[in-house]
Amino acid sequence: MAQNKRSWLDGPSIPSEYDDGTEDASFYPGKSMGLPREGVGSLASVRRRMGGVLIDWMIAWVTAAFVATFTDALGDVSTMTYLFWIILGVVSVWIFARTPGQAVLGMGVARVDVPGAKVGVWRPVVRTLLTAFVLPAALVDTDGRGMHDRATGTTVIRG
């Protein structure tokens, strides 16, 4: 697939599950999934998604620091931050189809296999646990979807 100019910093190009192997000069991330090029419903950029994760991490860190002032039963601040970040990701995506960081930056999680359907319970659990291991989220295909999203049939869209 034809893409914008890439540098070595972009890493390897992993084919999208929707790629048919043909060159297409009008390609843009999300086109093969039927998403618009820009605006509401378009694929969120990697930079925007990283910003959302950073906001969620800060929320988890502040919560952990607060809880740590009262007890160390859940571990130290680092351990609690990690646990609270996982809980925040699972619960908020399950209930609201977005984390607080995604909401602040105008994003949400959507299903690709059945557009408009609810994300459900198992997808947020698997997405968050895979994201917690970092590597699946850092590896993106030509559409810009992380491997954790491909595994769960979801994507992060703007809107």
C-alpha cells in the first residue's frame, strides 16, 4: 500500500488485516475499514492515543499516591499506579467506550467487526491487558491500529 513518507523512526510496516496487497494512491489510515479520512469517526493518530495513555497514567498515579498515604496493602505507589491504570482502562472502556484520557483528547474505542455495536466486557479486558505489556500497542499496522486492537476487533477513533 502506498503511504506517506516514512522514516526509520516509524519502525516496520505491519500489513493491515484488510490489505489486499495492491498499491492505492488514495490510501489513508482507516480507509480499508470504511472510516473517514478526517474528523469524527476517523482513525485517531498514534500521537493522540499516546497522549490519552499519558493522561490515564497520570490519573492512576495521582490516585495511587493518594491511596498510598493511607495504606500500603496494595503495594507501593508504582504497583498501585499500574493496577489502577489497568482497572481504569477496563472499567471506563467497558462502560463509556473510552478512557478519561481518550475523552479529554476526543477519542473513543469502537468495534470494527460490527460498526455501532457496544464494545462489551471482554474486549476492554483483553485490550488493556495487551496494552499493559506495551509491545502490542507499540506495533501498529498500515492503518495505524495497534496489535491489541486487531486482536479484539476494535480501533480508536476520533469523536
